[in-house]
Amino acid sequence: MKNGLLTIIFSFLALSLIAQKDIGRSVIYTNDGSVYVGEIVSENILDIKMVIGTMDTITIDKRSVKKMSSPPQDIIMYEKGKYHRTGGLFYSFHLLSGVGNDENATANLSFIIGKRLNEKWHLGLGYGISSSTVELPGFFWEQHTFQNIFAYGRYNIKQSKVMLFADTSLGVGIAGDQQWRGSYTSGVYFQPGIGIEFASRKKLKWSIKLSQYMQNTSGVSTFEDNFNSQAVYSYNQFYNRTLLGVGLTF
């Protein structure tokens, strides 16, 4: 009897110590929509004590808890359950356009698949489409469309809820359908940029990016002159335009 009572007492003491042991970072979602991220320092049948990011200790009534989870190892957590990933595969869509008139405009759409090597570096491969218009010397107007196949790299400059990053796309711009009055060539495609990405509680992350679109091409156009004779116009064009747009990353 006495030994049994001692066993029960020691069992309760052991459970108490386990309950009070720091079990690492956790995410607690409550019924009113609040999200708490921190370290659970003690827990009983009624409430949970947690040290949050501000180093304050809060007490959460268990009756208000909707869900609890432990954040994965490959994420960086911020307040209200928002996070950035530091590992795994990623998929990104970027849509950017230049600021200019219709005669000198550029639109750029790209899709990227890659891997987060760590919290700083991302590497991947991408495919995109770029379309540009240009007014050439002599008041000639041309439009060029390219399919972009490229390698992609990204470096996260500052780790925070609003993350500052720099990225680069380097590859080839393959000339699209040739125009009825002429043709143009494929060329090197290069697009460095800088942007910010916003942490969220979802896998989807929004970003805003400013980049510099660079593409080289040369072409030939045929036209009729004032004497109804066929003439040939040759040109070299190097696009170097600033683009602004948004991105989605999963």
C-alpha cells in the first residue's frame, strides 16, 4: 500500500516535470483567430504557459485552443504564425512590365522551379516569355517576342518578416514567330533584380520586384519607299529596360 502510494506520488512528480520541460517552439491557434508562436514552458489540464517572441510569458486557456502544431525545421517563424521557408522545392511565377509608352514597352512573364539550399540561397531553372516594342532610328517601329530559357539564382539579403532579396536570371532569349516583313535573331537574356517577399501563414508568398531586363537581337525589315521600291532596313537592338511587378512563390 505504502509502496503503491509512493509510486503514484513519484509518477505525478515525473509527469509534472515533463509538462514543465521546454519542448521547443510551438504554434497555437485559438478560436478567436489569434496565433501564438513561442516556447511552451509549462502545461496542465487547464492552461498553457508560453514564452513568445517578445520574451513575455502568456497564459492560454486550453478551452480556447483550436489547434497546436510544431513548426517544421526548415522554416523561420515570426509573430502571428507567419513564416518563410528555408528548405525544400519552390515554384515561382513572376509578372513584370516596364514603365513607358506603347512604342517602348516590355512585358515579362516567367515560371521557375528550384530548390532552397538554405536560408540564404535558392537555385533553379526557368521558362518565360518576353515581349517588347521599340522605335528604331528613322521612325521604324518593331516588336520582338522571345521565349526565355534560363538558370535562376536568388540570395536573401535580410531575414525578416518582410525579406529583402536579390535574384538573377541568365540564359537565352529564343526569337519568336518571325514577322511577315522581316526577321530577327535570338540572343543572350539577362535579368538581375531586387525585391521584397512577405511572410505569411500560407505556403503562398507574395513578392514585389524591381529588375533590369537585358536582351540582344538583330534584325532585317523590308518595306516600300516613297518610290514604291522595296528597301531593306537592318538594325541591332539591345534592350536594357527597368521592369516592376509581382511574384508568387509556393
